[in-house]
Amino acid sequence: MIPIKSTDEIAKMRAAGAIVGDTLRMIRQMAVPGVRLRTINKAAEKAIRKRGATPTFKGYHGFPAALCMSVNEQVVHGLPSWRKLKSGDLLSVDCGATLDGFIGDAAITIAVGEIDDAADRLLRATRQALLAGLAVTQPGHTLGDIGAAITGVGEAAGLGVVTQYCGHGIGRQMHQDPQVPNHGDPSTGPVLLAGWCLALEPMLTEGAANLRTLSDGWTVATADGGRAAHFEMSVALNDSGGQLLTLTSDGKWP
């Protein structure tokens, strides 16, 4: 059963989401050449806890860190290591925070220093895929509409669309029904209803979207070594459309 959130519950999710948005903005500022991933992870956990929240990912199914940090060909679930960022890297960061029992969840991909044109196109297309999905995330549309919008942007850009992983419902648990695939056919699947809270998270790749899991048991990377990007935003559906839940405290994208 897909949970319907009350106005009060959505307000709590927005408060948790603002912590995520602010933390991601801080990470964007920190992600410069020479900084270690573990340094960023430590600062993020401190920032989340300082706001009275807890890092949702830490301990989730045994995950050992506050952030998922994936570099270049790594798509999702990367571990914060002692690796130093260098100019030209793409850093995908997924962040979650739990406050008053409700969860905020969002992700961004950051250009570290100067990146090449292909990386810039990948970043722009992946963010545009998220925006296209969000544009149809409103009552009366379907889950298939979201997936079709995301895939349409990726394929038009000549990029691979990751379909093994998907978005999800969100609330008191990080992963609730329904699953929100990054592919689909328009006007198919369940009809979206006011009160649903969803996390959309397209992932695009330079080459084929075939994946492999690294020896650490967590990090998922492209099989061909092509770079990847990942953006995610949580949204609450209401009668007039959708309300973004993981913006910064001042209402901006992280």
C-alpha cells in the first residue's frame, strides 16, 4: 500500500529535506581538488547531527558512512575513502537525514575543478532528466510518465539510462512503495495521487548502462568504465502539483 502523507507529515519531511539540501550545498563548496572523501563525509555527518537530525544512510543495511560518494565511473553507493579529489573528477553524492521520524533524501553530482565538455554534457543531461521527471510528478499522471520523461532526456542526449536502480516512495522509511523506475511508457502504471511522497533519481552514463559491483560489496560502477552522473530530489504531491522537499533552507537547489 502506498502511504498518503498528511500536511503535518509533509512539513516534517520538508524540515528533514532542508537539512539534506543545506548539507549538499556545503559539500558542493568543499568538493575541490585535494580534499579527501572521508573529510567531506565527516563534515557532513557533523552538520546533520548539529541540526538535531541523524544521517539516515549510516547503518542502513550495514552501510558504514553518512554519505554515498561515487567518483567518475562509480554510479551509486560509493564508500567515502581516503581518496583525494582531483580536477576533472565527477563526484556524485547521495545524502539522507532523519528528523522527527521523517526522512529527507537527495543527490547531486559535482564538477570538481575544470571538467571536459563530455562530462559537462553528462551533468547537464542528468539534471535535465530529473527536471523532466519532476515536471510530470503531479496528480493524474502515472509512474510510467515519470520513467518515460527521464528516459527521453537520456536517450535524446545519446547517454545510457540506468534501469537497475530506481527512485522510490519516502517517508518514515527511506524506501517505501512505490518504486519509481527511470524508464517506462507514458500513461502506464499507477496513477499518482495527492499525498504521495516520492524520490526521483535518474542516473545516466557515458556508455552502456551495464553495471558491476566492486569488491567492497557496496560501490556500483559502470562495466565499461564510462563516467556516470546521479541527481535526486524528493517531492510531495498535492492538489496543485508537486512540492520539492529537499531544497536548501532558503528554498534553492543544493
